[in-house]
Amino acid sequence: MLSLSLSLSLSLSLSLSLSLSLSLALSLSLSLPIGVAGLSVGHPADTIKVRQQAFQEQIGVLKTLRTTLKYEGVRGLYKGMSFPFLSAGALNALFFGVYANTLRLLENKPNVAQQRRWDQDPAAKSHGPDGWKLNVFAAGCVGGLFACFLACPIDLIKIQMQSQTGVSSSKEWGRHIEPQHRGMVDCIRRLCHTEGVRGLYRGMRPMLLRDVVSYGVYMLVYEAGLRNLHWNHAVTTLVSGGTAGVVSWALITPVDLIKSRIQADDIKKPVYNGIVDCAKKSYHAHGLSVFFRGFSMMMLRSFPVNASTFLVYESTLHLLGSDIKTPESLHVE
């Protein structure tokens, strides 16, 4: 079933990606420098969040930070960063490419910038002042769906690396774990050897639950900010993007914890057998509060990372001159 879904998704993704102009895909890949800057700031917070979520003991932010630095040094905060580093441009290009083309099909407008102008024109309000909201939400959901098929292996490998703490610190973390992977490539090899290619999609179901709807909310909050805030364009973009990140992440904290636990689980001797089993075991062991572990770190990193992502997105649209593009410039076959 997973292989069929993956094949279908890849074929649909290829079709949509081919419809996106090459210049847009390449320009979105230019988000790598700022994506790297965002990762440099956001990844340590993400590592702390993952360890708070994945480990059984209740561990505060300061203790997690202190223990990581004590036994692993600053490098410990950047475990698992290499794969997101290498794939940041491709993931942004995939999501924003699918989003833009889906929105174009739904709105029958040549591009996002012209759609915004149309929505703000009083003469265009006859079809209803809020007509754009459902389309933006739906396009975000579709973009999130396709992004999951690239993001799931990236997140899995990242979390597997982040959750490796070593034997020396096992008492501090309240668990004993032997490091399983020597690096990103070794992690991929072990996953494929144990579970086949399907093993790279461990945690796909909770990721779909987490990302599909949240990406719709993500883009809806962002576009609403652009339409209702009338500050300097860069400030409006940063505030709208950062707020979109905070709101969308706040809604999915419980599902994110389940995903993190499933993806951090031991490859050979897993503790959890799916979403429901993970939720039950987590609740019985720690109560309802367990589903909100890592919330503070999630909020801390979400604003700057997403603000910078959207700043690059808008800068790319501006560089491409999307406000003057004709319908043929982003033609969908």
C-alpha cells in the first residue's frame, strides 16, 4: 500500500513539478543560503525538542541543553543536521512549487502575486470577500502532502541521529542506549537493511496527520497576514511568515511528539507499533502532559526559521518579476 501511494505521489509530483517553470524551481533552490542560516539557528532548538519528546524521562530545556553540552559538546546540538542541510533547497522548491501551481489551478490566475492583487480589488469582491481562503488552505494541504514524501526520510534520519546520546550520558537521560549509526549514510544503510526501502518511511502516517492540514493553516495564516498588514513589505513578510510558523506548529504538538517517538524508536527492537499504540503507551506512562513536551523549543525556533523562509520566497517571486508575469509564463500543461 505504501509503495503504491509513493508511486502515485511521485508521479503526480513529477507532473506538477514539470508544470512549474524551471526558473521558479531553480530560484527557490537559492533559498539554501538562508535555509542554512535558519538551520544553524534552529537546529539546536530542534535537537533539544526531539530529545525532550523521544526520551521517556521528563527532562527540562535547561537540563537537556546542559547534559548535551556536557557529554557531546556543541557538536551534539547539531547532530542530524547534514541531511536537512543538503535537502533544504529541494524541499522548499517542491512545496512552494506544488503550492503555487495548485493555487493557480484553483484560482485560474497566472500566479500568486496577481491573485493577491485580484483579491484586494473591490471590483473582484463580487464573488465573496473570503473566496481566496479555501483555495489557499487547499493548495497548502496539497503542497504539504507532496512534501511529506521527501520530508519523511529526511526527518527520520535526522531524528535517529539526534536521539543518539552515547552510553556515558545514559544515567542523565534516564535510559541506556548504544549509538547505532556512525553517520547519515550508515543510518540509511541500517534502515534499508532491516526494513528495506520502506524503512525510510517509518513515521509517514503521523507525518501525514501532522503536515497536510498544518501546511494548509500555514499558508492561510501567511497569506492573511500579507493581505491585512500594511507595514513595510519586508516587515510584513517576516511577521506573517513567523506567525504562520508559530500557529501551525502550536496546533500539531501532540502529533509531532508521536511522530518523533516512532521515528526515534530502536530499529531492531521497536517499542511502538503505530500511532495508537504510541499514544496509549505514552499516555499511560506520563499522562496527558507528555503530548506537549518540546512545545517551548518548538515555539522558539518556529518564528525565525519560518520568517526567513518566507522572506526568501517573496524575494524569489520579486526577482522573477512575478507581478508582471503573463499567463503563459507559468503555463500548466
